[in-house]
Amino acid sequence: MVSDASTEAFPAGRCCADSPCENVGGQAGRPAKDDRISVLRAGALMKRFIEGQDRNPSTLLPDCIEDYVKTDNPVRAVDAFIDMLDLTTLGFDVEPEATGRPGYHPATMLKLCLYGYLNHVQSSRRLERECGRNLELIWLTGRLKPDFKAIADFRRDNGPAIRKACRQFVALCRDIDLLDASVVAIDGSKFTAVNAKARSYTREKLKRRLGEIDEAINRYMAELDRADEVLAKTGMAPVEARVSRAVKKLAHYRKEARSLRAVEQRMDATGETQVSLTDPYCRAMATTSKQPRVAGYNVQSVVETKHHLIVAHEVTNLGYDRDALSMMARAAKDVMASESIEAVADKGYYSGEEIVAAEKAGIAVTLSKPLTSNAAAVGRFDKADFVYVAVDDIYICPAGERLDPLLGLRDQVHGAEPGRERHLRGGEDRAGRR
């Protein structure tokens, strides 16, 4: 870049101090002073943008894969954890075949799967793409690019061994005091299965669909009968395309009815309440208002509240959480390092039997009680609408009036124990009975 001092040292029309310039005023090749300054300023502005490296120059030595990730990158923890495992003890086949094409080492495939789980990349096809563009995976696999079929086959063939590796990770977290919290949270999540809702049947849905099929068959049979009647009375043949369509529809509905009756017979024989034709273990269950029902699984998880690590999980096909409280609480207690823990859950887990079972196992549970009263639906106040004042042993009703305790004949009429108090006002008890 030329400074202002240099431009002033050589006045216009002269390239040096001794000889005149032939290109005075920007003639032929050299621009004038004003034009030259504007070009220099434009170049200074261009340099303020961030520019990448040139793609064409070649390097003498190949780039170092170790430099792709920093020393504090979490992917290094995945690499170190898998390297410390005894894969043979866990159940992985680490002995290669004597013949055939060499395969990928189980450690490499396990690192790839674990990285996908940690980064919400479960699809084998997405993992295949990430191996070619994700620098962390390029570092983790050493530039290997397994195809999606190899990844899917590895997960399918080594399910129990992968589960044992997850247990080893939980044990490692316990050894380094990451599971020393005393409070855990339990919750369930609905996971969609590879099964369309149309191929998942309950008894009610099966009965409703068979009724619809019977109505459709009767409708097309009546249409064919009318065509025969018109032909017999008038001699006019019906439209061939219309008759052909009715015959095809009849064949389709009769075939579907046979398959649905076979499903019904299976339900009667096995006692199942639901049958899924694609994924036999998934069940139809309610989720949210936007997607009211989904064919899938209910995955129960327990998370410790200190480091937010999942300490236990279980896959169920029940659409509700009421029966999972004590099961997941005991599983968390077996894993946690604390001698006593407290479990927290939402009101979907409220069940008297489950709470008692958790208490017997030495686990304190905290959860909200769902509203089961139907008082609001019939226009009456619920117990939650009344405020109890322990000092005076009275209730305050929604209108702000006192409900004083009353003893006497009314308790005996309602079957109460003699001497038991009822808070009454205007001849009504707390439940609205007169």
C-alpha cells in the first residue's frame, strides 16, 4: 500500500525526482493521483472481509487427524471409555474371520454408535453421512466410512453387548462420584415405532372396522342387484366399467375382512387387547393433543438431579405410567451411590400400591395427586375449594364463610363413627350432602 507521504514526494506528472513522466494526467497506463488513491482505498476495504485458504496449493505432508479436535472435546471421552472396555467379556466378537473381506473392529463400530446416541443421531444412514463430513467422527473412526447396512447390522447383532457397555458407563460414573445425588426424577417418553396406526388394532377399532366393511359389502351387493334388476326388466345392460369397479371393491373388502377376522381370532386365543401387524411389540398409546395417538413404546427414564445423568431406563409398551414408579425407583437405588434416595415424579405416576411399594424399599417419593373428583362437572365445589384453618379447626368455604364442626345425630345418619366431627353449614357437609 502506498502512503500519502509517498504520493506527495512524487508530484503529478513525474515518476521520480529527476525525470519527467510520459503518462501525465493518467494517460496510457499509469492512473492519476486521485484515481490511484481511490483504488488503494477500495483495496483496503476488500481486506476487511474474512477470507478462506486457497484450495489449489498442495502440502508436502498430509494433515494431522489429531489436530481435528481439541484436547477438551467430549469425543475424546468416548474414545477413552471404549478403549478401556474388555469387549470380549461384554460379548462382542473381536476375532476376525480367517477368510472373506475384513470387517470393521467392534470398538470402532461401538464408538460410532455411542457418538450417535450422545448427539441424537440414531439413523444408520445419517451416521454414514456424518462419517464423511463430521470432523469429530473422522477423528474418532480414523477416516473410516462404514455404510449404513454395516452400522444397522452391528446394532442388531450386538444388542445385549451394547446394553452391558452402557452398564459399564454407569459403573464408571459411580466410581468417579458422579452418581452421589440423593434425588432422582422419573418420567416417561413416547417413542414412535415403525408401525403405522392403520396396522395397529384394538378390539374396539377391530369391531368398528369390521362393521364398516360389512356396510360397504352390502352397499356394493345392492348396487349389483339393482343392475341385474334393470337388465331383467328393461333389457338394458349396465355400464361395464361400473360393474367391474363394484366387483373389484367387493373382492378387496372381503379379503380385508378375512384378515381382520384372523386378527380377531388371534386376540381371542391369546387374550391380547391390542395387535400390531408390523411391529408386534408396540402398542397404540395417547401422547399429546396435537398427536392424540401413536403406535410406539413408553420409555421410562430416571435422571439424577445433580449432574443430570440417566441412571436407569426401561422400555415398556404400556400407555400409562402408573405401574412404573416403584420399578424405576428401585432400579435407580441399585445404581446410585447414596444409601437413601428420594424419587420425584408427576401426577401420572400416582398410585397407592406403587407408593407403598417404594416406601417398603426405603425410597421416599414426592408426587402430586391428580384431581379425581367429578364435583365441578356436576356444579358442586370440590374439597380443594375449601381452606382449612388448623388453629381454629374450621374450614373457610369459597364464599368466605366459616364451617364449624358439628356433633350429633347427623353423623349417625351418614354412618359416621359416634363422636366423629363433621364441618357443616346450612345443613350440608363438606361433600355437599344434606
